Amino acid sequence: MVERDIFTGELKLDTKEKITFGKYQGRTLSSIMITDPSYLVWVVNESDMKNRISDTWKQYLEDYSYTMSKKQYATYMR
């Protein structure tokens, strides 16, 4: 279940949620988001791996991936 702030509508991310697999096993998702966001976008696009992270983080990463692809497209079209 995706959790959102009732006032702002922003996603409530568990900043202590850790990844339990792969090269960043044991690190928090928030720290990976700072150092290697493309890895987390890749995880969310891998069907067998995306079930290993919370729905809230999945939604955040899908939103992030969509935003990044729009920015890349806009940069490409300049």
C-alpha cells in the first residue's frame, strides 16, 4: 500500500528501508537514491526484483523514472 501525506499528497518514504539483495545489499534505499539512482530505477523495471521493495518506494521510483525520462527527452529536443 502506498502511503501519502494527507496534507501535501507526497509519498511517505521509509528512509530506513534496506535493500536485501544485489550489490547494495544491506544499504538503505535512500542512500542508494543519493549515490546511484539509476540502479533503483533498474530494480523497479526488473519484474523479479521489484517485488522485493515496498509499494511506496516502487511508486516513488516509477515517478522518478518518468520524470527523468521526460527531462532527457526535453534535453534531446533542444
